[in-house]
Amino acid sequence: MLGLADLAVILIALTVGSVAAGRMKVSAIPLFIIGGVLLGPGTPIGVTPVHGTRGIEIISELGVILLLFFLGLEFSLDRITSARRLVFTGGLVDLGVNGALGALVGWALFGVSISAMLFAGLFYVTSSGVVTQSLIDLERLGDDETDLTLGILVFEDLAIALFLSVAGALAAGHGVSLAQVGLNGVLALVFIGGLLAASRYAGRFIGPVVRRLTPEQLFLFAIAVAVSAAWAAEGTHLSAPVGALLAGVLLSGTEIREEIERELLGMRDFAAAVFFLAFGLGVDLSAIGDLWAWVALAVPAAIAGKVATGLVAGRLTGFTRRQSLNAGAALVARGEFTIILAGMAAAGAAVDDRFRDHVAAFAGIFVLITAGAGVLLMRESRRIGRLVFPGAPAARRRRSGAQRHG
């Protein structure tokens, strides 16, 4: 059971981390993970204030479900089709560059194996949470090149929904056939495509039913939809996060979308914060001596790959070199999906023992370094652009402030 003493320590740690992140104008995710490391069994301070309990696991699982549910709420079919050039051009460049780099690093460390494939997934995907929060903090949401950054994030989140369903089957091993893995992928594609199409019409059927609900009833309705979809996804051999994302997609075209976001925002932030802290509880920094090769290979490749993605995709979609650099710098941070995939890999029966034992610690270190480097690069990218591309125009595509923020 989760005792009051454990809960009090967790809440104090989350509050301190959130306040510190606000003062530093950075994402709180790395600080939440650090808090978990300091409070958990792997703490370097020698005292373990908090032990992993079933209560923490349940809250953190709800955090993952709500994170993916909120992302799904943003994926209306109209939004994706209106920015399809940025989404698909940028997304395919990103997948080609960083998917390939992740696979190469994974193969170098683990050979051609399931472990290498899972490693490629946690290497590839950018943190939507860290990037979005940093764009807000640095007042970059109105920049033209931010459209490219967000388009790539949309593509990544859809791609990772497919990858999660396949990765779950791969990690499970023991009797899982190639046909089952393929079936999981096909199911994910059908569900994603079907719910994207259904989201355009969902408002006509769901809206009248829930329009008269009180805020409390709407809160409970949305939680029930998200959790039930996650449970149903697990029952059909898809992952719970995929189910939650698809539930958000279904409701993305309804008139109550904004109300749902408003009512669930506090719960999402609390549960997601516990999720990141709970992940930190499982990170043992004493393992870093065994991970130096992983970190030395993965971190430089991760940073270079995302910057290269921005430069290539930006030029292909009509942005200047400086704008393209800004977009690439904004993609460096890894976060929630890396941690989700690491947890899946750590529970897998088909992965390499060395990978299973150390992937959680690596993911924590990888997220901390790339999130810190990503925020720093975002803050300094304009200055770096002026140094690297002297005399180059700052921007070629300009829209009015009303258009940028509309």
C-alpha cells in the first residue's frame, strides 16, 4: 500500500521539482526523474525515503494513459491533413535519419536482435511533453518553423503508436510468432486509420450525449473512456498507451474536446509527474559504469540526428537554414516515450539479459542528457544560427501574428 509518509515525500519532491523548473524555465520532466533517483533504492545518498509500491505503479500507469489520451485529442483528421506536407515530409526525413541511426547504434551494441529494434525505438522518438513545454517557455509557438517541429511530432506520435503495438509483441517473446507481430501492426494501422476517420463524425453522436454533463460528470466520463480504451487495447494485444491515444483521437473532433482538456489537465499533470518520478525510482546510477559505451554512442548520435533532420526537412519544405536549425534543435529532447519503451523492454522475456537489466538506467540517463541538451540548444539556436550561417536570411516565410497564433 502507498502510505501517507510515502505520498507526502513524493508530493514534496514533485512540488520542489516543478518550482525549480519554473524558475529555470525548463521542462520539469528531468527534475522529476532526478527526484525519483534520489528517493529510490538506487539513490547515491545511501538512504531510501520511498520504495516502489503498487499504489505508485497504479498512479504512474494512469499518468501514461492520460499523456497519450491528451496527445490523441490533438490529432484531428483536419489538423493532420491541413499540415500534411510538413507532417509527412518532416516525419519521413526524421524516421529515415533517426530510425536508421537508432538501428545502427542498437546493432553495434546488441547485434541484429529484438533488443536492437527496441533500442532504435527509444532512440528515435522526441519528447512531445518536453518540446511543447519548452516552446511555450521560450515563446517559440508563434515562429513559422515551429509548424515543422509540431508536424514532425505528430508523425512521430502516430508512428510510435504503431511501434508500441509491435514492440509489445516482440518484447513478450515466448511463443509469439512473426504472424502475431504482423497482426498487431495491422490492427494498429486499422484502428488508427479508422478512428481518425471516425473522429470527423464522432461529434454528431457523442456530443449530444455528453453536452449536458456537469464538469464533474465530464471528468469521470473522460477518465472512463481513456482507461477503458487502454484496457480494451491490452485485450486485443495492443498496448494500453495505444488504446489511450486512439481514445483521444476519437474525441478529437467533438465539441467537448477543449472542455475535456480543461477538466483533466490537473489530473494529467499530477499522474504524469508521478510516472516520471516512479521511473526515476527504478534507475540505479551505480550501473552507469556498465553503460558508458551506450551513452557515448547514443547521445552524440541522438543530438546530431535530430539537428540534421531539422536542416534537411526544413530546406525541403521551404524554410531558411536558420529556421531549419531552430526546428532541428527543438527535436533533440527525449522523454516520455523513451521511458515507456524502456519499461516495456525491461519487462520483456525475449530481449537480451544485459539490455533488460540496464535499459531503465540507460533511459533515465539518456532522457536527462538529451532533455538538458535539447533545452539548451533551443535557447541558443538563434545565436548558433547567426554564427554558423552568417549573412543568411533569418526567415523567408512570414505570417501575421494573428495567423501564427490562430
